Amino acid sequence: MNRLTLFAVIAVLTAWNGTTIGQDEDAKTFRAVCSTTQVADFTRQIGGDRWQVDCVLAPGQDPHTYEVKPGDSRLVAEADVCIQNGWHLEGHDWMLNLAKDANKPLVTCVNGVKPLDFDEDGMIVEDPHAWLSPINAAIYVKNITAGLKKVDPDHADEYDARADYYVSQLRSLHSWIQKEVNKIPRAKRVLISHHDAFQYFATTYGFESAAPAGWSTGDEIGAGITPQRRAEVVESIRSYKVKAIFVETTINPQVVRQIAKDAGVYVAGALYADSMGPAGSVAETYFGMMRENVIKIVSGLK
Ligand SMILES: [Zn+2]
């Protein structure tokens, strides 16, 4: 076979199959675009090697205040399915709008979760931070699995098997958290953090949770706080009689550290709430993130 003939054969084969010679016909063929790092991790675990999973938010970015970029629309244009947290975690519904504009199917992970109330700028809405209880994370996994199966029904058994395994791991995580939390005396189970992200965690594991004076991720704490508001926050922290409070990895801790000092408490570390940790860190997966949070909470409060 001369070179020209060989090229012609390759060209015909490529056109016939849509793939190049030697490529595994079972190779990854589907794409999911997720809003948050947690949702992307769940999707990777269920999709396995059949899916390329991209995430709009980078680790450490705040979903409440995120503003979409032109690159996000290009990413979504390539997606077979979009996956979001829902309940307005994605501020101003940016993921819903990205999917709608590109006419892509959208999976909303909180569907089926029993909501807790959340005060958003004086309006009572569903608290979107449901993944911080592993029991709710299992509902996220169920919704994502259904979404992937819809796109690729031929491999439904695989997705179900991965989901079953993952949910069994979530159950183990839940038992472990219960055991760890029992090391903190009941009266000391008060979880004070930056913004009200830990309600589901707190409800599941018997904590009182508070984000004093309704701290939000957006404006107030970052961009300057009035002396009066600051005094209210300090008083509010004192009233809980805790020895430690927590910051969050997505929010600048500087002001909170000063406030903690004034309130006579210490900052027992940064918790992962709205985002997992960067690639290569111990919190780059959901399990790593939850384990780190629990270890910091238990050692800070017991
Ligand atoms: Zn949040």
C-alpha cells in the first residue's frame, strides 16, 4: 500500500465511524457541565470514564455572587446535560439561564430534598446548602444518576452500580460523623460560621447553628461593617457562650478574625461550605471536604 492509498483508507474509516483508527469505541463520549465543585464531584463518581465533567466554578469561588463569563456559554454549548445545585445557590439562577440559553437539559440536585428555611436579604426561601448533610447528598446522587441515564440509557446498569456504591459510602460517612460529633458535649454543640451554610449539617447532627446577625457572603462582612453592626455581631457571638467560631474557605476571614478577638473566642479553622478544596488538597472530593470539616468542628468545640 503506498502512502497515498493509506491516507485514503484512514480518511474513509474516519468518516465512517466518526473516530480515528485505534480509538476505543467505548471511550468517553458524553459531557456534563456542572455549576459547583460538589455537584461536579458527584457527577464524576457516577459517570465514571464515560463522561467528561466540567465545572463552571473553580474551587474557592462563591456560587452566590458568581457572574457568568463568555467561556461558560461556550462550555455549556458542548454539554449533553447541565447539572446545578438549585434553590438559588447559583445567584440570580446563573446556571439555569446558561442551560436555558443553550437549550440544554438541566438536572437540579435539590429536587426531592426536604427544605429548611433560609433568610436571603429578608426574604424566606429554601436553604440551598443541602449537600452538607450526607443524607441529602444521596438525593443529589439519585438525581444525577437519573440525568446521566436519560442521556446514555445503554449504560444505565453501570450508573446504577456506581450510585449504589457511592450511596453506601455516604451511609458510612454519616455513621462516622455521628460517632465523631458524640465527642462534643451536647451543650457545646453550637456551630457559628460566616454565613448560614450549615443548617442541614446542624439539623442532622444535633447542633444549634448560627451565622450571627445574618451574615451573608456578599456585601457586608467583606466590604466594611458599621461600628454598630459590629457591636451587635460581637454581642451575638458572646450570647452563644462558645469558645470557638469558624470561617469558610470561600470568604475573606480577616474581619471575622477581628470580631472573634473582640468577642473573646477563637477561630477554629476554615470550613468547606460552598466549595470543595483545590485539586491535590485533602478536600478535593466531597468525602475529603466533609471529613476535614468534622475534624475541625470536633477539635474546635469539644
Ligand atoms: Zn452559601
